[in-house]
Amino acid sequence: MKEILLQIDGKEVKATEGMTVLEAARSADIFIPTLCYHEKLKPYGGCRICTVEVEVRGWTRPVAACLYPVEQDLKVRTRSEKVDRIRKMILELLLAHAPYSIELQNLAQEYGADKDRFEKESSFCILCGLCVRYCAEVKKKHAVGFVKSGAKREISFIPEISSKECWNCKECFPLCGTSYLQAAFVLAESLAFSSASSKNATEK
Amino acid sequence: MPRIDSAAELEELRKGILSKRDPNKPYIAICAGMGCHGLSNDRIITAFEEEVKKQDLKKKVDIRATGCHGFCEKGPIVVIYPEQICYVEVMPGDVPEIVSQTVLGKKVIDRLIYTDPNTGEKAAHQSEIPFYKNQMQHLINNNTKIDPKSIDDYLAIGGYSALSKALLEMSPEQVLEEIKKSNLRGRGGGGFPAGKKWETARNAPGEEKYVIVNSHEGELGAFMDRAIFMGNPHSVLEGLIIGAYAIGSHQGFIYTRHDTPQLKNNIDIALAKAEEYGLLGENILGSGFNFNVEVHFDIGIFVSGESSALMKSIEGKNPEPRAKYIRTSVRGIWEKPSNLNNVETWANVPLIINKGSEWYASIGTERSKGTKLISLSGNIVNTGVAEVPFGTTIREIIYDIGGGIPNGKKLKAVHFGGPMGGSIPESYLDTPLDFDELAELGAPIGAGSMLVLDEDTNMVDVIRFFLDFLSNESCGKCVPCREGIRQMLKIVTNISEGNGREGDIQLLEEISEVAAAASLCALGKTASDPLLSTLRYFRDEYEANIK
Ligand SMILES: Cc1cc2nc3c(=O)[nH]c(=O)nc-3n(C[C@H](O)[C@H](O)[C@H](O)COP(=O)(O)O)c2cc1C
Ligand code: SF4
Ligand code: FES
């Protein structure tokens, strides 16, 4: 593996080819906030809270640290006025959905985000996709998935699969940064599982 | 049909087709494009077929159901050759008269010819109608000359001669050089230099490479890709094969609309015919070059036209964009180098190879070369598809070709590029059609849809419409786009309903900045462009509704 030297916040960091900026930063104990990142999962790039500024050949631009591959001599700034503005807005947009999330509240404090900037939305999910991806990539069950697109996107338990698989697993529950996942599960359980399992029963 | 194995055999075949055709034999070209199709032109086609049969003229008259002629406003359009007499708004009942009077009697039927609503002047021939007269057509003009289902028709107008030249007389490097020198820029929205993209894909490591036609055409108000691809599918295919040769690809994909079965049908026929003739498949034209094409249906959501989402969709996955820190021309479908171009971009390729990059680069402006297909819609007299050289002013397009604004209204704004584009006000009408000049004004041309808006238009409502569209048609994966658009739509809706609040404009600008900087794909990055262009030129309309 080729060794790559880059600079993060003025500090020389050693990385290897194929690593992302986020991985390089973590290996050097430099903190970059994340919401949709998880070591066991493929980088997703959904929350954008990990946005940092990189400078390549004199050109500065914001990128997602969890996806951006390290390059020789890359200069990374994990905090700047612009980065902070982006993170603040992202937090405010998410707090409209999940105002009680401790994870979001802590970050909000750091970035001066106002949890009441936008009108509250009834959904508590921030659509980080940790549960969906954990179930697909690690458990390979696909019991929970995304449905619909754009502003209507939601997570949804697939009753046929989850009524069989979820009882003994529930490994995705602690990944959720809000309490939405468990609520969605309980809802699916009460509404759909009984009919899904009774269907199974009658089929047998 | 025996397959063609050399340039000589291709020319032999072409000669054979032409020798059986009498250039003076009358033929009736009936538009079967998207616009006219909606006007049940199939009844007209049937009527002509029946009339020709009834009068026993099968040997004397040819009928062609052709692709879009562009003048959709006046459809269904029927053109009688060789005189090029153009009839507009033809009804099935007119058909017997057209056959007897015009096709046989060579007389013009006054009632069916075009009358200029502004001057009252009549025009019997296509070339005299202002809509056509003021265009420069190098692509769409062939639509009236061919039946899209007939490869012989395409060969009769010189089809596949560029392919023969490229494969048999040029090296892949020479083809690439020619495209680079032509300065051809992508027509799908970004205006990225095609030659540069091809070169990246060509030089990218890996044996297996792909070339793709983007025929999703999701931009609202755009129908020029469909006009070209449905009307002249071989021209796009010929461009694609030439590109594949230059890039070193042996597998192509066509990503096309699932909701337009005639388009898919014409593409399928073109592929089958090209293969039968030895223009596709193994050892094309005896050159030793192999190339195959697969057709894929799009997912009917706007974001599936974005390159990385499109490629996921071809892989059979959800059309969700991915970060393109490594370009798709290096790592695309199944991680292989994949060169994606728009329908119109590909259609330009045979032209450049045939006529040379120098000729091509002589058309247009300093940095935007060739012609551009434009879809005209909104408050304009002539809706339809027009082709003009870059450098034509917006005023010329709207007034000389488009016939101006109907009902004596004044023009307020022209919106380019659909939901990721922007508007310019009347005072900028003398701006030339040019990728960079319009982008600088905040109204990038996008794929080429031009929505003309008259004085009665409320710009805030236009923006509300686009944001609403995007909030449904984005994928919803990333926060700045999904949540940013949600909130911008709420604010703009409030303003348009007269309930704007102090600070709303600043908040819109703040959300825009974050969406543009931090979104994952170009949809989110440019979703607020229409909004920003109207804040630039029509800010007072927002302010008027803020308490
Ligand atoms: C949201 C979104 C939708 C797009 N839709 C289309 C489309 O419908 N057709 C198209 O040709 N390009 C579309 N594009 C642009 C493509 O990503 C890509 O740049 C283009 O097909 C490349 O071809 P070109 O270089 O020949 O223009 C879209 C881009 C985005 C971000
Ligand atoms: S910018 Fe919008 S369309 Fe693109 S990935 Fe993000 S949510 Fe999806
Ligand atoms: S952690 Fe990088 S986008 Fe979510």
C-alpha cells in the first residue's frame, strides 16, 4: 500500500492509498463529526455533517470527509467559517425532525445551531440510513429499507422479512441517533406483523 | 440482406438504394413525432395510406411517417416532396384533397398552408415559413427525409459514411483528436467538453469500458432528445459506435424513457437493422472492431438522469447518485470506465467526422460550437423544437423563430434549463446563446428547454413549481438537498401566498448556499439556481409579499 502524506488542520498526517479523509483524520485523533458514518458500513455520504474544506492545487472546495479519498499533499481544514456555517444549517434542518436527539443537541451546542429555526416536522427520522445499511450490509436481511423518494423518503420495515428476522436481532436499535427506529418497529409490529404472521400461518 | 464487410460494399449498397429511388417521385412526410402523436396523427397516416391505396398510387407515391419536424405548434404537419409544400394542422378529412390536388395535381391548397399570425403572410413551402427559415439545421433537418424505422432511408442520405471513415480510415486517436478539436460540448446540461471526457475514459485503466447514451430527458419542457432519437435513431447510434471506437469500448448502453414506447421501438428496430447490416456487433464493416448495445429503461424520476444515478440504475440498483470524487469516466458502471453523453451530443459526432472539426468549429461562438436544439414552450406563439447555431441571440430565437408572445402580451422573462436552470429578464434578450455567457447571467442553458414567460407571470409561483418538482424528484438521500428543498419550498410557498416574513429572503439565500456547497450531487447543488436567478432579477416580487 502506497503511503500518502497529507495535511489536516496544519498537521502532517500519514495515510495509505484508498483511505478517506475521515479515516485519516481519525487515525491522527482529529475529530470530524459524523451522523451517517459507521466503521462496519460502506461510506454513505448522506448527512453531510462531515463536510470539510480541501485544497487541491490552490483550489478550495467543500467535500464530504467520509467519502473523499486522500491524496498526496492534500490540505484539509476540518473547521472554517464556511464549514461551520454548513454544519450549523444541516443541524438546524435535522433538528426540525428530531429536536430531542442527544447527538444532535450536543453538536448544536458546538455549532450554535438553533433547534427552533425551522418549524417542526412530524417525522423523527433523520434518514441517516444506519439501520437500513446495517441490515443489508452486515446482516444481509434487508428487513428495513427506504421507501419513496425526495422529501417523502422514509424508512419502512418489510413485514414479511422483519416479522421473522427482527425478534432475535434488533442490532440496529442502538445505532439510531433518534428514537424513531424503535417507534417505527413497534408500529410495524402492531400493524403489520400480526397479519403477516397470520398469513404465514394460513398458508401453512 | 447480406452483411456489409467493407467501405466499398457500403457504398455499393448505398448506390443500389439510391438507384432505385427517383428524386422526383412525390413523397408525403407525415410527422409522427411526440407533439403530433398527441394530436392523433396516426389517423392521418392511416388516411393517407388508405387514400393512396384507393387511388391505386402505391407505385407513384411514397408515404413516410417521420420523426418530429419541430413545428409542434402547428401539428400535425404534412410535407409534400419534392416541392416541399408544407401543410399545417392537417385533419384526416383533408387527406383525399391533398392527394388529388397537391400530390397529383401539383396545386397548393391555400387553406392548409401556414399563415403568419403577425403579418398575415402566407407561406406554402417549408423554407419560407419564418419558424424554419431562421434556423440552421444540421441535425433535425434529416427527420423529414427518413422513416426512422428504415435503415435504407438513413443510408440514402449518407448514413454510416462517418462510421466507415472513422473505422477504416482513421485511428482511434485521430477520431478522438477530431472531436477534441471540434470543441464539441455536452448537450445534456453541463456543457462539458466531450473530447476531454472521451480521453479520460480512454486513458482510464482497465480493459472493459462502456459508452452510454443518456436519453432520459428529464428536464421539464425539453423534448429535443426525443425528437432526434425517435426521428433519426441511426444518427445517435452511429455517433455512439464512433465514440466507442475512439474510447476503446465494446459495450454500449442506451438509457431511455420507459414512458415513450415508440422511442424504444424505433431504437430497437435501428439496433436490429444495424446488426443485420454488419454495422453493429462483430467485426463492424470488416474493420475488426466489435461493439454491442443494450437498451435499458429509465426509472421515471428526475434524478435518474444524473450520471452516477443512471449508472446505478443500469446495474439494476436504485438510481441514487454517488459522490463523484472519482469520475464516472474512470469508475462508472460496475466500477469500469464509463463514458456518458447526451443524445444530442452523440448525434453531433457523425457530422464532425464527415465534415471535419474545422468546419464544425466555424459554427457558433468562441467557446460554444455547432448548433443547439432548443425546445420552445410557455407563452410563445410557436412552441416546438428549433435548431440554431450558438451565438444566435435569445431575441432572435423568441421573435424570429418563435413568433413572439401571443395575445399581444409583453415578455417578462425567459427560463432556461428547467428545475436546475435560471431566468433572465427582458433586458437581457440580446444575449447570445452560449454556455458560458448564460451561465454567468445565472441562467445556464441546461439541456436546451426555453420557457418563455409573459408579463402576467408571477415569478415566485414559477420557482415554487420547480422546487415542488424537485422535492419529489430528488432521491432524498442527502440532507442539504432533501431538507433544504423542503424548507425553501415552504418559505417560497408562504411568500407566494402573501405570507412572507421579514428575513425570509436572507434565510432562502442561506439555505441555498449550504445546498449548493454540501449536497451530494448536482441536483442539490443547483436546485436553488432558479430561485437565485429570480432573487437577482425579480427580487421585488418576493419583497412585495413580505410583511
Ligand atoms: C438531476 C440531474 C438530472 C439529469 N438529467 C439528465 C437527462 O435527463 N439527460 C441528460 O442527457 N443529462 C442529464 N443530466 C446530466 C448528466 O448527469 C450528464 O452530465 C450528461 O448526461 C452527460 O452528457 P453530456 O456531457 O453529453 O451532456 C442530469 C444531471 C442531473 C444532476
Ligand atoms: S443532492 Fe438530492 S438528488 Fe442528489 S443525492 Fe442528495 S438528495 Fe439525492
Ligand atoms: S458522515 Fe459523511 S456524509 Fe454523513
